[in-house]
Amino acid sequence: MEKNNLNYTILEKRIQNILTEIQNKPKKFENIFTELFNHDFHSQLEFIKGLDDINLKGLIISIKDLFNVKGYKTRGGSLFLDPLPCLKDASCISLLRKSGALLLGHTNMTELAYSGLGINPHYGTPENPIYKGSVPGGSTSGGAVSVALDIADITIGTDTGGSTRIPAAYTGITGFKPTQDTISREGCLVLSKTLDSVGIMAKNTALCKLAYEAMNEGPKSKKHYDINNNFTIIIPTNFGFDNIESDIQSTFDIAKQKIINNGINVVEVNLPILDRYKKVPLWQFAAVECQTEYFDAYRDTPELIDPNILKRMHRANDVKAVEYNLLLKVRQKMIEMFNNELGDGFLLMPTVTIKPPLLKDCNDTKHYDEVNLISLQNTTLANFMNGCSISIPFSNNNTTMGIMLNGSTNMDYQLLEIGAIIEKILK
């Protein structure tokens, strides 16, 4: 128990220091949290102290305001949801507790997780810590900033079209989206039941892996890779580089060359499945499923919903039932085709092809729509194909971006191994 007592003492001091810093520097930490779980810190610390085997070693974890946490309300970044305090944790949150994590608070987010920019008119928008005056990325905005500012070691979010990987790329941290059903979504608010995944962000791949292992209830493949193994990284020539800014392109090219110089097999090829994917009306999933999930509020109190989100919910009215159900069937066929084409390879591309846009510029609706679509264009691939994906930070001169690796369905552990290798190379 000596090791556990040491962890407990350090953890208790860290929590006290974090609370003091938040209190003393309110502007720096503005809009990151919707609530702190400070009423439970003592009981959490006592619970952690009594654990014999602490997989997460008392790490501090922030939680997106989509997940139920016992004793607290889950609002999903909205005003229209005003629930009672939850009676129990979401399934994956309960597993984090049992693994020794200390839960810090609910983090701010895009309302209902329905945007890649991270803007919230109800609770404010967290400041991007590395691109001043810019959006933090979304929808897991507060979570990303909590890690970037070293308040939390790990943050748990959701990823429907990039909602952990986009803010990770925009704030210079690591974001991981696993295969959908490897982490339970029980006790988590829904945006799109078809595309939602639980996602993880942290300062590095190792911490993402720790959280994934604690929450993972799916296949636990343990195949390992190292630089001497013959795995292949594929840069698609027909996807991933549209609308790319010049400094993002040049920074990506430097990262690519570093990877090649370290003996990794990198090939650039055309993948036919990606041309088919670009024609898919992907927006239909979230529009139909979000409006369905929150129909009462959509019908009765639309004035309480962020106009940018409400507009996206409106689009469901343009989708025919047959069209939507055919899209579900098409997706299943394309997942199989994608997995066959990719095989044991891993896609490499920029997480996002632009730097985070200025928050003030996003007040213009047309600009908001344009940069939101661009932000989501690469990351949504992994959600549609039910694959796994990781965004690894890389900086050159004044440009920080995400380098994204995608793997096929249930290649999560392999992807995390590859991600650790690429992370080491890029550092």
C-alpha cells in the first residue's frame, strides 16, 4: 500500500493546486468547465486510496458534459435539457473510477456535440491556448483545453465526426477515436446513434492507451509493431488534402519525410473506396438522428437551441425515410469494402487541413458553415467506416497541426502501437 499512499498524497496536492489556480486565474480557465465535481473530491480520494491496483495511477480526468456522472446533471451543452442529478455513472465512467481515475468536472462543448468548431453561445467558448483568438475545435472543446493547459491528464469525449481529433489537432494534443462498440455509450447523450463513439484526448498516445484499456469492452488484440516490422502507411492521393493551407501542407510534408527517414514503409496510392465515400451524404445521419433524439425540444422550444445547431437539425426534414435507410445499408457494404482495401495498412493524412479559424470570424454564418465543413472533412471518414483513428500533434515554426492515422475496424491496439512509434519520430 505504500505506493498507493504516495499516489494518494500527490493526487490530493494536485487537486488542491488545480482548484487554487482556477480560482486565482478565472480568465485563463474561463468557459472550460460547466461544473466541477468538487463536492466529491474527498470521497473520490478516499476510494482511490483504498485501491490495491490502480491502473490509471490516480490520474485526473475531465469528462465531457454528455456523460452521466453520479450526483451531477448532464446538460449536453444545452439550455433546454434541465435534468435531475444522475443516479449512476455512465458505463465507461464507472470503469474509469474503478481504475483509479479522479474525475475533475464536466467540460464545455458544442451544444449536442453538433459541430467541429467548439463554439457554445450558452456557456461561452474556451480560448484556444496555442492559437490566440481562435476556436478550440469541437465538439469536445473544454476537454481539449483542460488537457492542453495541464489541468487534466486525460479527457473523455465523444467523436461522431471528429469531435476528439479536431480539438486535439487545434490545441496541440493527442486525440484517439476507437472502433465504435469497443467502449460502451450507455449513459451518454446521443448525437448520432450510427456514428457516435467514445473518444479520448491526452498529451500523448500512452495516456490515451491507458484510458482505452480501462474502458475497452471489445476485442483486445495484442499484436505489436515496431520500426523493424513490415507495416505499411498509406497516403491516399485521392482524399485528405482538399482545401489545405500552405503551411499545413508544408508542415505535413516535413512530418512525412521524418517518418520515411526513420525506415517506415510509406506509399502514396489511389484508394477507389475513397472516391465512393466522397459522394456519401454523410450529414443525413446526424440531422435525422439528432432531430429524432431531441424532437420535443426541436418542436416546442427551438428558441433555446443554438441557431447553428438548429439549422443542422432542420436538414432532417429534407431526408426521405427510404433514403435514410438505404444509406444505412450502403454504409455496411462500404465498411466491408474499406476494410478489405486498407487491410493491415494505416492511412496517413492531416487531421484538419486548416489552422483553427478566428472565433470572431465565425460570427458570420457563411464562414462558420464553411470552416466547420472543412474541419470535419478528413475526420468523418473513420466514423463512417467504423474504423479507429488517432491525431498526433506536430509543430514546425509557428504551425501546430494534427497528423492523423486511420486503421480499419478493431485495429485499435495496433493503431495505438503505430501511433506511439510515429509520435516518437515526430518528437
